[in-house]
Amino acid sequence: MPQGHQDRTFWIDTLSRIAHPVLHHLSNRQLKATMPVEGKLDDRPMYTYLEALGRLLTGIAPWLENGSKEGEEGRLRDHYAEWARQAIDAATDPASPDFMNFAEGYQPIVDAAFLSHAILRAPEQLWNKLDSRVQNNVIKALQSTRTRKPGYNNWLLFAAMIETALYRAGADWDRMRVDYALRQHELWYKGDGVYGDGPDFHADYYNSFVIQPMLVDIIEALESEDAAWASMKEKVLKRAQRYATQQERLISPEGTFPAVGRSLAYRFGAFQLLSQMALQHRLEASLQPAQVRCALTAVIRRMIDAPGTFDEDGWLTIGFCGHQPEVGETYISTGSLYLCAAVFLPLGLSEDDPFWQGEAEWTNKKAWSGQSFPIDKALY
């Protein structure tokens, strides 16, 4: 079996292992009754269930939208797409025992945005195929986040992403929330493909967890609505490409990467932007799609195989490489961990895409074995 096919099978099996408990129980309206809530603060049950749904779906949405329709993969994809729609219904139906909190506290702004991003990434499967009752419930849920203002940092993009999904839904949307987020992030650009998280630079993975994936997709969705937004697109994409190149160079020959910054419990979700650039065929010319696949596969294997990554019932546990509860900040709980699914974005590419073809060693594997590898250079 070709290596690319083996890797795709492994990715789908891993995605299924991560997604199954969340979508199975939520589609049956039993998530709150069954999902454990590991974390340091007692208020996490207010937020953790929406975290699990929004973060999981934002990662698997491209596969649900464009994955194979044939064979075992096609059967599995159809099954998960149906579960995902049932899950969205269960989460937004006020009569559901799994009705989720969109309107109390600040955390729901974050995870309503991840759900919104999922809808943008899979508009046919996660929006058009919802019946009108569910669509109306989703719109009301997203609009209910407007009662609180986001923080003066990457959270501005959460508010903007929610408005972008409302635009996509044909509902009332707020241009000012979008404009403010885009303009502020332009002011917060620090150079060489990196944005500040607000006015300050943070040495963490938030350029990939949130900032650049949302900037790219918000501008793609709304560029026709404002000439100023459209004028930002080229710069935003060049910065995203540059940061993705940096991310590929962070992956060691062994499939590890630096445990730097906060939110390390999101595990390989740290590579969302690299995965997104691969999905959108926007990798810099110095990167072969196959080398990105091989590098990400090495990271996924390294982390998913660590003892303690899942509990005895198949739920993710808090940790970076295995179960390491001390790694979880106070805002981390079981639902938070499902942002790891963001690494799986390239499953939205067809099996015959170059990403899934052949084998190639990634930059650090070449560098540390004495092979020739491309020099790096800054983006000016």
C-alpha cells in the first residue's frame, strides 16, 4: 500500500478515535450526561461542552465537506456528517438536554467562533443541510454572544468570525466587529509572518491556534464586502505562508516540537495554520506537500500514541504528550482539548492530491542527517 494511502488511513482512524465520543453522545443528546470534565475550575461545565463541539467540528469540517464519497471512507464520512448535524441541533435546541451555553460568561464567544469557522469550512454539510428550524436556532445562538465584548487581543477575531458566519447564513451581521478585528490585527503585526496577541508579542502557538487561520478565512469570505478588507488579503496570505514555513521547521526529525507558550494541551492543534495552508494549496514553493504530510504524521503519531492520551472511555485527557494535568491552564477542561482536531484539515483534499502522494523528508529530518536543505529567509 502506498505510504500516502497508509497515512490517510491513519489520519482518518485517529480523527475517528478523537471525534467518536463527542459526536456519538451529542447526536443522542447525552453529552452532558457522559462526558467527563477534567479541569482546575468548578465553572468549566458551563463551557466545556460547547468547546468540544466547536473545536472538533472546526478541524473535521473540510473532511465532512470534501472527503471521499467512496468506499469505507465515504461511508464513515457520511455517518460523521449526519452525526455532526444532529450534534449542532442538540447543542442549539432550547428543549435539548444538551442545549449549550452561548449567552453566559465570556468563554462562549470563543467556541461559538470555532463553530462558526466550521460552518464556513463546510457550508454544504454543516449549514445548507440543516433544516430551517436548526438554522434559526444556530443564528439565535450566535447572535446571543453579542451581549459581551471580546478581549483586546486575539478574541477580536472570535467576534469577527461569528459575524462572518452570520453573513454566510444570510442573517443580520455587524460589519464593525469585523472591521475592528481586521484593522487591529494589521496594527499588531510584528514582522516576519508573526502577529502579536493584542499589542504584545507572545511566544506561543496562537498565530496558528486562532489568529492566522481566522484572518485568512474571514477575509476570503468577506473581501467582496469592503475594498479595504480586500486590500489586506495579499499581505495576510503572504504572512500566513511564511508562518506555515516556520511551523514546518519546528518539527524535529523525531516528530516533536517545542513545548513553548500557553495552551499546550491543544496538542497537535498547534499546527492548524500549516494544515490550512496545505488544504488551500498555499504552501510556499520551498515546501513539498508530501513533506508536510510526513512531518505532521510524525507529530500525530508521537502524541496520539503517548500513554494516557485517552481515558478508559476514549475521552481526551489534559496533557501535551500523554496525561499531564499540570499542563492545563485554569481555562482548560476536557472540551478545550478537541482543538487538536485542527491538524486534520488536509483530509478535505482528495486522495489523489499531491499532499497524499509519495514520501518526502521534512526540513529538520534533512538538516540533522547531513542532507541538503533550503536556507531560510525572513519575510519583509
